Amino acid sequence: MPNSPSSVSDIFLDKVAEWLTQAALKGENLESVVRGFCDRIAASGLPIARVHLTFSMLHPLYGSLGFTWRRASGLTIEGYRHTDGEPERFLQSPYYHLLTSNLDYMRRRIDVDGPLDFPIFAELREEKITDYIAFVQRFGEGSVQGMMGSWSTDAASGFSEPMIGALLRMQNHLALAAKMAVLGKLASNMLTTYLGGDAGRRVLNGQVRRGDGETIRAVLVMGDMRQSTMLAEKEGRQVYINTLNEFFDAIAAPFNRNGGEIMSFLGDGFLAVYPCDRHKEPSRVACRAALAAVHQAQDRIAQLNEARIGRDLVSVRYGIGLHVGNVMFGNVGLRDRLTFSAFGAAVNEVERLQSLTKKYSREVIASKAFAGYSGGDWVTLGEEKLRGVRNKVTVLHPAPFVAMTDRDDTVFDATADGLSEAEQVILLHRDARKKDIRPQA
């Protein structure tokens, strides 16, 4: 256990503050900011043994991002998740005490024996922690974004007054750099969530004017849920929305990986693309990836329907169309209200292929071009005249596949336990705001 002097070096701390300013100006990501800060604050001579920081991210899918730095082992990153409820162990935590008491800071000495105010201190005692400071810092009045965390030391004498002053000063610099990183991540999160990864990057890279875009070759997948109108009328809005989200989780998720990307959701359907080069081999790779995703989606839908039947709910039905061709990517719409979309003849054709699943009572139908590149066993259904296409198109469906024995991640359980410390903290922060428990910045 270090026996650090109580004084701190203003020169070294100024260097840390300068580094944080430069990191913010350069647009460093949040992980780099936190890691660099923790390493430098420890190198400056402050006897920091553990730092825990949590940042709310204002993400449509995720709640928070958390970091725990230990002098002995470095940085670990904790997960994101939106959920509800207040776990018992956090009702007894220092963070919850801050939130419910409208406190900015809380300090506790952790003795080697004797009673402990909070259960988490038993774990810190095992790490030889002697002094602990927890804090809440908002990124502006009324903002849902902010930083919560704690500083811990294993110095025998704990934190001295100069050390506490230094931490408070550094905390403000860290909050500013972190806010810039969070705002950058927020922009990326929003664009990725609402536009997709590739489209989001294109917009961030400057494709923001109406008409900006390009033509590429891509494998196209269009999926649609059957009898959704009947479900909405029979079961009501909320059941329909829940069913639609379960459907998308099950069927669309496999097409958003391994080179594929969900380009857009169209009512109760979706369009996914697998960009590829114009040569044979890239087209083959993309088509095979899409076909593998189809098999995975079918297995996931089977899992979903098993679970729905167990909950006395109707099974969901669907149709998928598969095609390959040239696609135009670009910004279209009004001058002050644009969307980044895929369009062109190939998009129209895959939509019509998907519609043919109703006529042929098949879950999956593909064009001859797709089937030729993807390989595997296919059954020819016939030739169809697609609107807008001069020649008839041969349509096929894949031979039955064997369901996977190693099933993919669960698609029908919307809840998850085992939340990380970072996730629990941000949930309490969020719930506290709902109850008008407002930590002061």
C-alpha cells in the first residue's frame, strides 16, 4: 500500500488538463479520453487505485457506457442496456444515496475492520481501498447526459485536502472532454441507428446535400410480415407493436452483420443490402452470406413462434425476396428534410419477388441471378413478368434446410439480468429524474 505524500504537483496536473483539452479538440473517442486521463492522473503522482466512470449516451437502443480503471489492471469497459427496475444492491449503493439525497459528492473512509456504510465497500476493502469519493456531474442544466463515478485510493492516509482539490479540478476538465466525446458518439449513434452503419458513415463523411450519392452493385434482401393488418385490428396497437419488434429482432438481425446492413424499415418490412464488387467472386460471397442469413432468420423465427405459442400468441408468418443488381444510394427528399435511401430498378424487383411469396405460398423466393451466385439446392417455380422488367424472370425457392442445432442468441426474451455496475447506475440516474430526484451539476 503506497504511502504517498499529501502534496500534488500543479505542473503535472496542468499537463493532464492540457492533454484533455487537446483530446477534446481532436475529437478523441470516449474510451481514449477515459483511458488517457486515468493513466495520466496516476502518473502525475496522485495515489489513485480505482476509478469508475459512467456516461449516459442518449441512444435509442442503449442506456449507458461505463469504465472501471484499476492501477493494477488497467481499463475495463462495461455494457449498455435499456431496462427498468432498481436492483436491491443498488438501492444500498453510494450512487443511489447521492441521487436520493441531491448530493454532488460523498466521501467515506474504508477502515480495515468495523462497520461499512454500503455493501460495495466490502469489495473495495478487499482491494485495500482506504478512501472513496463518489460524485454526480451533469452536462448542463436539465440535460439527460452526464457523468457519475468514484475515485478510490489505497494510500494509508487516504486522500489529503490538496488531493481532493486536484480531483475536483481535474473532474471539471474531464467532464468537458467527455462531453465532447459523448456528443460525437451521440451523432454517430443516432445516424447509425436510424440510417444504418454505412449510410451513417456516408452522412458523417459529408454526403449531406440532396442528390449526393452513388451507384453500387449489391445483393438485396426484402422481408415482410404477413397478416399484420389483421393482427393490428384484432389485437390492438401495443400487441401489434410488440409483435413487430419481436419479428424484426428475429428475422432482420441476421441481415445486419457479415457484410449486410438493414437499409430501411418499411412499415412491417425491411430492406437489407450486401454491397459487393461487380466481379463474380464478390457477388458469390455476398449472395452466400445473404443465404446463410436467410437460414439463420428462418431458425430464429421458428424459435420465436415456439415462444409465442407458449404465451398463447399467434405465430408470425413472413416472406423474403432475394435479388442482386445495381442500387443507387443517396440523399433524396425535400431541401430541408432528407433521407438516405437505396432505390432503383433492382430495389423495385426485389420488392416484387418478395410479393410473389404470397402467390407461391413460399417463405423465400429468389431471382435466378441470386440463386446462381449463392449455390446450394434450388427449385424452379416458374417465370414471372415483373412490372417494369422487359423480359420474364425465372423465380426459385431454396430446398428445405436443416435447422441449426447450435441456435443463435435468444430472440424472444426482451429482458436480461446480470446488469453491469455501469448499467445499474445509469438506470438509477434515469429513474431518479423520473421521480424528480435531481442531482445538481
